[in-house]
Amino acid sequence: MEDNQKIYPRLLLTAGASGSGKTLITCGLLQALKNRSLTAASFKCGPDYIDPMFHEKVLKTKARNLDTFFTGEETTRYLFAKNAAGADISVMEGVMGYYDGLGGISDTASAYDLARVTETPAVLIVNTRGMSLSVLAYIKGFLEYRGDSRIRGVILNQMSAGLYPEIRQRIEEELGVRVYGYVPKVTDCLIESRHLGLVMPDEVERLEEKLQKLAQVLEESLAIDRLLELAASAGPLPQGKDAPEGAARQKNTAEGAARQKNTAAERAPVTIAVARDEAFCFIYEDNLQLLRECGARIVEFSPIHDREIPAEADGVLLYGGYPELYAEQLSGNTAMLEDVRAKITGGMPCMAECGGFMYLHRTMEDMEKRAWKMAGVIDAQAYRTDRLTRFGYVELAEAPAGDADRSQEEASDGNADRPLEEAASGNADRLREEAAAGNADGLRDIKIRGHEFHYFDSTDNGGAFLARKPLRKRSWRCMHRTDTLLAGFPHLYYYSCPQIAEEFVKKCAGYRRRLLPKSGSGLKKIR
């Protein structure tokens, strides 16, 4: 069978709004599938980090994100096919309400959009709390809002066993859509939330026990065999090219460069250290995979528990997470702070985003607004605000050099939680430098897509890039950029601009060559 005719059994679980039970039911279904000895692949629609971590707890393998804003149609299908290969079934979890997309006014990048792009049958989870017959009107609206809704069934959440048979019959007879079961109220399987969403899986007591219990409930109340039949009914996935042009080009570039090296040390892949622990855990696995395809080896370390960046590292990635919850521990690990500051200021390539960006500040506040000393790579303060700051999708482009005199009030989004005189004072020259930095690093005239979601802000957000909200007029300057550093609040998705992965690997390779012994006889670094 041709690649573009491969069949990937798949379905998408969606809902009318956040808080309808998508994550809990998705995890319960994944556990039930695993209990049946089926190999499942899981995906989260949209940019969320935490929901996939719950998927991973069940499957013991990495879950992936699929986001049509980040990657468009072709690359989204490519990434799905790549990560679904070999699975008996793929389960996608939707985001927010089914049709909720860009800017709150478009269905682009919604769960509906993902179902459309991947030609996946959708099952609508309806939270029926406080409803009986009115649930039919609710479902009818979702079925008819788009002519090609792709909704092929519904699951009734928080429905009583006694009422379910009659409501199911009315739905199937009057609306012509299949009901795949119900989920009774399961109070002992709830997952708590905090300021950035659900709590982390490791913080939920007896999570695996709870998911097993939920899976047993779903085996009784859902028509899982019919859901498997629905997934199997999905047709071939249009794949287009074998791989996105940018990713294929970078992989070829990395492989070609490796073949041209003369010494064993230079032929070895560059090593990139990735911070991953309780504080830094918001990581897109496809970002790491793209770096590997560009010639990198990934190692992990903990800014909380380790004393230094791994000695073999040629570059470092500091992603987001909850550093504000571990500010005291991070600040207390002075050996790591000194090592991070010394290596990054000494030229080790680094990309840092959101929580990782905050970690590089001179000080960072915790949730009680107490300031703690951090790495001091960026001479600024990271501080807590009382509301979400610059929330949602962004497209980043190199900031026009002529805009360097703009005040950073635009970046603060009018936030009055902290005066920004310190940030605005004396920054014009640095903003001009950042706007011009990197012209020789291959990242000129590029556009990178990402998102922001944070309650914290900085007295100096940088000014190398201009962030624009899609479908909106809002924009702001952001990102610190030097020849070896790219740091700011936006979370970047590398497949939106694969060149960023290639250029970072090249920077790491350059750092590695600079530190190799002149004899080229081994891997020992000059520190």
C-alpha cells in the first residue's frame, strides 16, 4: 500500500467547553485500551503541555501535540502520521470548545480544524450536569453549526444510569447521531487545577489507581468496541510529501556537515542539555526530535537537583514549567546558578522560554511575590502579576531596527502591577543591538509561531522580535537575542520554522569546535 493510502485508525474526543471532562475521559479510555493490550498513540490538540503528561502517565510513552496554527495542514498531517505509525489506534484530545480557535473568533486551530485537516471522526463529550432533554438542543447546535462538523457520535458525561437509556434513544432517533455511552459522576477521580491549568500528574495521589478505576467504569458505561469500529472507519490520511521541506533540508544539511568533518571528535553529534525536572517540564517532544534530526544528541539535567550543566553539553535549553513554585530550591542551588551564568555568558548557546527565561533573570518572585536570586544572565526582575499576561498564540518576526525607540509599555500590555521605569530607561541602545543581532546566524526575515501563557512579567522582556496576535491588532516587542542567546516568554514550536532548530545546532557545533583540543584527538573540553 502506498504511504498516502495508509490507514491510521483514529478518533478525536472533543467537547463544547473546557471543564467538560475531556482529559479525564481521554485518560480513562487510553487506560482501558491499554488494559486490552492495544497499542495506542495519543495527541493533544493545541499548545497545552499538561494534558499530554497525563496521557503519558497511562501509556508510558511520549504524547504529542497537533496544532494547525503552528504547522499548517501538510506538516500537521505529517507529524500525525509519523507519530501514529505502528499504533493500533490514535486518540486525539480536543482543546477548549470544539469550534474555538484563533483569537476566539475563528475555528482555525480548533479541535474542529484538526478533525477536518486529519479527516478524523469526532466524538462530542457533553457535560449533562443540570440538563436532561435540553441536551438534545445542545448537541443539535454542534452538529449543525458547520455542515461538515465531522461529529460522528456523543458521550454523555455526568449522566445518571437511570436516565441514560431514554436520553440515548431520543438523541439517536431525533438527531441521527450515535451515542457511545455515558460516564457517571466519579468524584474520586477528579483532577485539581492551579493557575496554569491542571496540577502535574506526579502531584495527584494514587493517580494510576484512580485511572484504573476510571477505566473499569468506562468498560461498563462506554461502547468501547463501537468506538474502535468508529476509529477503524477513518479513511486514508492525505500525507503529501514524505516530510516538510524545511525538516528534510535541515536533516540533509546536518548529515552532510557531519560527513565533511575530519576528526572523530568533530563527527560526533553535538550534545544539547535540556532542563527537565519539577520546575521545568513544559517541553514539546517534537521540538527535541527535530533537534535530533538536525544532528543533536539530547541529555537531561535538573536545575533543582544537579550542580552543573552536563560537562559534555555544547548548548542548553531552558523550557517553561513552574519555577515560581520552586523558587527557593532553585535559588538555593548556587552551584548550578553559577555554572549556568558562567557557561551562558561564556558563549554556550542557549534558548530559554517562559519559566526558563525567568530563571535567567537577576531575581524571580515566587507565588507570594518574594524575590529570589536567580542566574543573573539577564539583568532584570521577573515578577508575579495578578492576571494572565499576553495570553495566546503569537507570530514572531524580527523587529524592525527603526522601532527600537519604542517604549516597553506595549510589551507590558498596560500591566500596572509593577512600574516599568527601570525597563524603559536606557534600553533604546540595547534594543537596537538586539534588533540587529543574529543577521549572520541565518534567522533573518523568518517567522516563528508560538504562544504565551503566564502570570509573570519582566522588567526587561527584550526587543529583538515583534510578537503579533493573529487576527488581532495587538503587537509587542519581546525576546533577548545575542549571537548565542535567544530568550523570552514565548513558547516556540520549532516545526513552525524548522530553521531555528538547524541554526541552534549549528551554533552548538561552533561552540564545540571552539572548545575542542587543537589536536582533535578526543572529546575532552577546555573549561
